[in-house]
Amino acid sequence: MSLSARVFGRFAVVGATGLPVTLGANHLLHAWLGLPTALSTALSVEAAICTNFLGNEWWAFRGPARASRTPIVRRFLKFNAACSVGLVVTTAVTTLGASVVGEGELALANLIGIGAGMAWNFLASSRWTWS
């Protein structure tokens, strides 16, 4: 397996650990607290960005992270900035999907939105955050 395939696999595993964070936070914020879909989705994705950074820093990109002279806080800010595009994509797709399939299917719409943002997040992470 090539290095980039291994890193992508690890990135995907870390992303999968962010799924319960995103889905759980979105359900809590939307269903329990009554926040609008777009806001609850954006906040829940941001929560997952924070937890995913740690997994990517410590495992998926551990070689580049150890070799980097960039301080961890700066890498976090770069990761968050890079993933903000993915956040917009995820929020837009989730909001649109929920309006099409209905609010009762928010988790399904959210999963589709997360998938749509993942490709961008990996590309930006591998090419910019941990380059």
C-alpha cells in the first residue's frame, strides 16, 4: 500500500470517529435545543473538526506532524481553515437534503453531506495542513 493510500485510510478512520460527534451533536442541537438545521449542522461539524484534528495529528499524519516545524496551534488553525470549506459543503448538502427528504431524516442528509465534504478535507489536509 502506498504512503498516500495508507494516510488516506487513516484519515478516513479518523473521519469515521467524527461521525458520532457530528451526528450526536447535530441531533442534540437540532432536536433537543431547536436550533435551525443549518446552524446545528455547522456547529456539529465544527465540533468534529476539533476532535478529528487530534486524531489526524497524532495518527493519520503523525510522520509529517513530528517532522513539522510549524507549531501545533498553527496546524490546528490551518486544519480548521481548510475544513471550513468542507463545513460549508456539509452544511449546504445537509440543509438541502433535509428539505428534500424531510427533517425526520436529518441523520441521512447529514451523512450525505459529510461524504461530500470529505474529499476536500483530505486534499486540503494532505496538501496544506500537514504538507
